[in-house]
Amino acid sequence: MIKPAIEYFTKEAIDNIVRVIKDSNYNEVTFIGFLSRDGLVSEVDVLAYGNDNSAPVILQDVLKGDVLIHNHPALSHEDIKEVLRPSDADISIAAEISPKRVGFYIIDNDCEYVNIIYKPQPRYYLKEEEILSIFSSDGLLQKNIFNFEPRSEQQELVGYIARAINDSKILVSEAGTGTGKSLAYLIPASIWALKNKKRVIVSTYTINLQNQIANKDMLIVERVVQEYTNEKINYFVLIGRGNYLCKRKLNELINDKEKFQTLFSDENEIKTLIKIEEWSRKTETGIIGEIPFVVKDEIKEEIASESMSCMRKKCQYYQECFYQCARLEAEKADILIVNHSLVFSSIDEESKRIGLPFFSGIIFDEAHHLEDCALKSLSKDFSIQGLLYNLRKLYHTKNEKKLGLLVLLEKKSGLSGYVEIQQRFEEVIAMIEALIQKLTSFIIEGKEILKDWLVETNLLGIDDEFSNSSEFSILIEKLGEIFEILGKLISKVEDLIDEIRKREIALEVFDLLNYISSRISVINESLNNYDLIFNSETDINFVKWIEVTKRNIRFVYSPLEVGDFLASSIFSKKDFVIFTSATIMINGKFDYFETGIGLPLSTNREKIECFFPSPFDYANQAEIYILDKTSSHKEVSLEKLNIMKELVFVSKGGALLLFTSYKRMEDYFTILKDEFIDKGIIVQKQGDETREFLLNRMISLENCVLFATSSFWEGIDIPGYNLRLVIIEKIPFDSLSDPIYKAKTKLLEYKGLNSFVIYSIPRAVLRLKQGIGRLIRTKSDKGIIAILDERIKTKNYGKTFINSFPPARIIYGGVEKIIENAKRFIESNF
């Protein structure tokens, strides 16, 4: 159907198209068009440039718009009908994209006429008043949730979300605990996705929230959306590939005795594998973490799905592959629930393409973690234990038994009789044995070399100061020896693989060679990262550091900024992006968060912001006490010891004590532990048991005290009487010796910025907000928050922290005054 283009395009869009075609010397160009509310193509993006006969079409890019457009170049005397006649390829593409409601137009070079091959379906726009009515006192949520209470904060947030979705905007929102933000974004996003046949991704940071959305919130959303649209919403949780069981690898280990014996030293592990196989026939997901009995890590590693050893369609289990089935379900989903790490790790750094099922909009909950997650995703590293793990996969001995992939290869190939090949085997094994010995020794020696540099933290920056030290020289000499041998080993193994491939070998040997080759690629990546860390020029935009733990030493190279990466890969390319969190605003502004993730670089998207405080009655539910005088924040303080002890005695347990470092936590725990136990209080410390065990114990017992740091500042939920006291030992500023912090502040100062004001304070404020937020989780919770840091009162920047507090009563004072008020509060509320 050929029509005048002005009936289907705005004048601005036509002018833009004609200019691009002229600039391309009148060759073919493909565009993606975006429809205005009246159905006209009002904006276009260039997808690809071609020649006088064709232009490439990348289907994933096509799906981000409403209509695919491309021109047919022609001579001036040709009939317009012939010019705009669709080719077989045009018809094929139109058929492929039409189920996604994407149209297909062919235009002439001057964009005077358009041939409508497939008319795009008008975009469905959310009816804001109808969406808001779902959250009203007589709406669909009222019918589907027992004791549902309409909240003005939630309804206002829904309005912002609906407008951001309809108008293809970026929304940045802080919504306090209890606002009901999950349903506020899930319901409008689900309706929009369903009606437009588009996919929306919901990304979280924690597994807890991911599970809450999938197993609780989406059950409500499903019913509400069904009633509103008369259609069923499809949703799915997708996690990283390594979390899924590989049936082929499992069954090979069970059925191939030779393989089992060369990979495991304990013959009894076969019983575990058989139990897993029985479980695999019952499970629907194949997620290894859901196996209902204890499985050793070494077994999990051997049965996990991975791209390195995957045979894809050649695999006999392909049709029932848990990972492939998960990908298929993800492709069917209207709402795809993932985590931040999966989103960022799926982005190709060069092309900025995302390896997830195509999505049109994305919602980031727990958005305050985005910058750190993206930095981690872009980091390059190697660790001593990582090298040992991969080398031991190839070969190691246990109880004088030879184990590993090379042992299996030697047995399976039947080529050990060839002198040359046997000699290569022996050379490779000797090198691996030497490397394992050197790496094992290096962990001990490395810790000894670095001990004087690791006083306050387990992180050490590879900066000018350390690089000019004698310790660095010794360290780099030892590492250099290791990686020199490692480079030779890689060459030797590759030569061995090439030599074996020249012979006639069975298919299983060929697959085994591929697996060994991919394992060598991983080792080679460590070699490349070693070169990057130790042999590359110093760059102020990057940081290099060493992390030392009880059993490992890790070396890292990381960028300091991720804004351009995020803006170019996600924020500028999607219909809408929504960020929400309970803690991303500082002093009434979102500047710190937005700058960190690169929103100012997303200039093609309009941004809107909103803030909604928690609906809880903090004035009656909580009090905040600020200790107005302390002797020291650098070491154990007598005032802090006294107030911690007395507050816990007053509350009779039910307390979470938060620290900024493991050392400080250990110091206070060691001194206070026995006194608490004497009072019948159950004392726990982070690291003594699993996180889940510690939290479950607090949830079930009312007289527990938990000493904690780092991850316990957020993401834990202990509602009710069993958590009635939160003590924060000091303002959670970054350690001055933290190499990432040092490098970031140096970069900001280099740019002429005040790093303390725009970086140090905002990070501490957000952490403090998270810590304070552990106390009041429901409208019936009550309790005390004690912050043992007078700087909140005495320093000019203290107001920034106070402005971030919930509207509870704040009391300043010494130990006696605070204890006196704590007794009053506890007696009158419990």
C-alpha cells in the first residue's frame, strides 16, 4: 500500500531521513522509527548503512522501536511502484518482526512516498487514572490483598512510574521502606509489557528481593493484571548459567567410571552424584542451589552448566537442558526478573550489546548498588587460588592418586604409547606440579611480604608508594617467575592438544580436548590480566590493588567510573528506565547517584525525579540517640564500651551492633562477649556462622545480640520485638587506606573537585541510612537507634547526615542521659 509519506511521518522526521540518505550518497539506509501518540513517525534512529542494493538489519536493534524503515534507491525515471516494491528479503523480515508489533515501511530517497508492508500496531499507553484506581480503597489490589491499605505515597509513585513508561523517560525515585514500591512498578510495567508485546526487565541486587518479587509480589500482580486486561502475564526469574545443573556432565560422571576416578579422590562421592541424578528427575528448575542436601563445592563445580564444555544442539540432553529451558522461558516472559550482576556481565564491552533476551524497558530496584556492581563487572583480576583451581582441574595428586583432565585424556586417547606424545604429557605434568608448589608457597610468602602494608584493611593499592618499595620488588620477582612458567605451560598444552588432534581420535576425546583448551583459555586470561596489572602504564582513571584473605591473594585492575559504559549500553537505548531505592537521595538531591551511574551522559532521554518518605510513624515508633562525646574513633573507646553494654542490658538483647571494619567488630566483641553471656544474652558475631543461620537465630529468639559489619548494614529484615535496638559504632566513612577510595578521591581532586564533599560524605550518608533502616520494617516495629559519633553534632557536615534521618525524635547526650532515655522508651513501649 503506497501512500504519501507526509501522512505517516512528521515533517521533522522526513527532513532527518532525507538528510541521512543524502549524506550516505543515496545508498540504502535502515532506520528505526518511533511513533508519536497520533501514530506518526516522529523520531528516527539510524540502524545501519548499506550499498545501492541492500543494508543490514540487526533484529535486536529493530525491536527497540515501533517501525523498521529503509529506502530503495532508484533512478529518476523509474516508476514509484517499482521503486518501492518489496524484495523477498523485505517480506521475510516483515514476517519476522510483525509478531512483536513492529511495522515495516519502504520509502524512496526523498521520502515522498511510503509503501506500508506491515503497519505498526499503535503503542498502548497506560491510562493513568485507571492504573491509579487499582491502588485505591475499592480497587483491584483491595480485592486481592487481605487487609490492603491504600497509601498516598504508593499512589503518587505509581503516577510517576506510569508517566515515565508512557513518555519514554528516565525516572529516579527514592521510596522509603513500607511505601509498597514493588507493586507500584510491577503492575503498570506488566500491563504495558503485555499490551505492547514488549519485555520489561526487573533487576534487583539481593536474592531476597528477587525471591520476594517472584514468589510473592508477582502472584498478586498476576491476578490483578488478569482482571484488568483479561490476559495472562508471563514472568520468569533468570540467573547466571553456572547456577544450573548440566545433565550431560552429571551422567558422564556417574556412567564413566574412569572419568569419575580421575576427577574425584573419594569413591563415596558417587553416592552423592546418584542422589543428585534422582533429584534432577524431579526438579523443574535444575538450580543447583535448590538441591535439598549438602553437596561439596568440588562436585558443584563439576556438574554446573558452562559455556566452555557445552555441546549445544549436539548434546543428547539439549531438549531437556535446564539452562536452555530457562533461556526459552526467559524469551517467553513479559516480565524477566534478574539481578544487577547478570545485567552488567551480559553486556559486551566493545559493541555494548546485551546478551539477555531483548527488553524494551528496565526497572532497577535497590538501585544504590548499580555503580559498584558495574565497576565489579568491568574489573579484570586473577587470584592465586583461581590459578591453583584451574591447574588442579588439569592435574593434581591426592593420596598418591593422579587426578585431573590430563590424566583422563591420557587414558581416553590411547596415545600414551607414542614416545613424543608421552614425553609432552610428562613435561606438562612436571610444569603443573612445579606451579602448584610455587603458587601454594606464594600465598604464605606473599602474606608475609605484605603484612606491614595491611594494618587497617586487607586491601592494598598498587600505587607509586608501594611500587617503589622493596616489598613490591620481591613480590613482582616471585610473581614474574610464576607467570613465566605459566606462559610456557600454556604453549606446551596447546602443542600437546595440536599433536593429539593430528591423530585419529574418538569423539569423546575430541570433546575432552576442547574442554582442556577452554580451561587453558581461562588460565591465559589470568596471564593477560597479570600483564595489564603489572606491565601497563599508570592511568588515573583506573586503580590496581591487591586483596589478601586467609587463603588467597587476589590482584585487580578496575575502572573508577562507569557512567559512559552504562549510558551507552542501557540508559540511552531503552524505552524507559526506572531507578528506585530506599536510599539514593542526599540532602534532597540525587546528584551523587546520577553522576555515579552516568545519567548526565544520557542526553537523549528526559529525566524525572521523585521522593516519597516511609509511611511509618517514626515519631512514635523510634528514637535516635547521638552520643555527644567520645574519646576516639580510631581505637576502642571507653564511652562506647559503656554505652553499648548498658543499652544492650536495658533492651535485654534484641540488638544489632554495626561496625565499619572486622577488626573493630572483633575488638568490641572480645571485650563485651562474656558480660553479655553472664546476663543470659545470646551473643553472635558475623563470620562465626552463615549469614542465614545468624539471621534465623535472631528472628526466632528475643535475647540475641549480633555483632556485624559490611553486608549486614543492609538487606536484612528482622521485624518485630526481636530487633529493638540498633547501635552504629561510628559514621561509616571509607577507610583512608582503601585503595579504591584513595584512587577515586585522587581522580576527583585531579578534576578540581572536592572529593570529601561530593564523594566521601555521600557514600557515608547512604551507608548510614541503610544501617538506620534495619530497625523499622513494619508499622508495628518499635525501637532505638544509637549512633556513637559526636561528629554528627559537632561538624558542619553533620547536618547532611541529620537531614537523611527518618523523622524520629533525636536526643543528644552522654552515656547517662542516653541510658536514662533508653530505659524510658523500652519501659513505655515493650
